[in-house]
Amino acid sequence: MIVEAGSRRPAHGADCDGGHCKQLVNESENAVIRRIAGTLVREVRRELCERALGEFTFRVSAFGSYRFTCGNRTEYFRTVEFGGEAVALGAFLFALRPDDVVWDVGASVGLFSVHAAGIAGTVVAFEPDPQTFARLRQNVELNALQRLIQCRSEALGDKQGHVSLRTDGLAGNAPSLVDLGRHSGETPAAMTTLDRLVADDVPLPTVLKIDVEGAELLVLRGATALLTSTSSPRLIFLEVHPQFLPQFGGSAAEVEAVISGHGYKLASRLRGDQVHLIATRD
């Protein structure tokens, strides 16, 4: 766009000399150029990231302003595109309070944990896959949230010991405690229970977020003492995977029965072949 000096008046109708008008036009043009350039650079970085041609940092601003490092299409989807769970994340954040202690079980690269730390007082993030855990810590540090988020590398289940974790690393399917026939490798991982962690003086959770690819019942069975105590979490956000639960000897109906049996009221929302449960105390 080219505008000759003196060919139009300023927005509020005041006269101006040609040099001043040209300066205003140039500043406007520069702002447009910067905006276009910024959008173009982001798109180039996204394209390179999705082709796994480098690691890049992207700003995510729908629920606050946070940054995440991505090196492949999977990470970009899980953070910048909210893993297809923007509504679930929004509902989760809306329910948080400044004094909450959030336990993010199955934290992945930190989407929920980082956002939760902008509201809650404390977040404990659990992620057993080594590569994913390293990225989780990197994203926590990238947002200067080390004082609010405690990162732990244990898998949570119904017993204490060691397990073999099926994994694709950062670029593929979320890790699993059983062979689902879709992972490329295995890695050892330590397993513990929610009840054991509470006994070890980890801050008591007031909110539980659980996303463990079918191991939901294992986590709940390992939290019996906590869920039946007077200090039980006031809220549970649970992603149920009906297609994976049979590999763990359970079902979605059994997950709901266990939570209801501990005195929680359930609300659910379908998302494809997954169910997001929100459980509150009656």
C-alpha cells in the first residue's frame, strides 16, 4: 500500500503536514509488516517442527500466556493444539482455586500442569516416560514454574515396584503399562501408589487429574486410603479409555463404580472413543 503525503487526513480529521502524515503511514505499514512477518515465521517454524527438522518454542495464549518446546508433530498437537482437549482443559482450569494442590497423573509434556500452575498453589506432575519427563521439566523451566510444579518420574498404579513401560518416546503414542500393540520400544520405570506418596509426605492433593491410557483402575486401587479419608480430593478429573481398559482387566463402568463408591458425584463428556469424567464430592 502506497499513500502519498497529504492525500488523506488523519483518522480524527485534523490537518497535518505532509511529512507527519507520511510518518504515520510508514508506522502503520511497519506494524502490518511486523504482524505479517510474525505470522509467517510462526508458520515456518510450525512446518519445520511437524517435519521433525528442529525444536522450536511456541507461545500458547488461550488460557494465559505460556510457552512450550516442540520437536515433532505429536508435541505440537499436545501443546499448541491442546491435544484436541481445549474444552476439557478449560473446564479443568475453571474449577481450580488458588489454594488447590493439583496432582497431574500422566502429565505428558506438561500442558495441564503448566496451565494449572497459573491458578493453583502447588502442582505435582507425574510422568514415567524418560523422554517425555525430560520435556516436561524443560517446559516447566521455560515458564519459570519450578517453584510451583514438582516433577516426578514414577508411574502410579496399585503396587510399588518396577514395571516395563511401552513407549514411542516424544514422537508417538502416549506410553502404556501393557502391550497395546502400538509402541516401538520399552523402558523400565518405577511404580508407586497414591497412598504411598501421601504417606511419604507429598502435599495432599485437593484435585486429581488422571490420564493414564487405560490404567485408570490401577491408579484408583492404589488410592483407596486417600479416597476414603477425610482428606480426599474435592475434585477428580479423569480421562477414561474404554478401548484400553480391557487390557488391564477392567471397564469404563467399573471405573465409574469405583469413584461413585467413594462418595463422588459424576459428570461426563464424550470425546470420540474417550470419556472425560468430572467427579465431585456430594
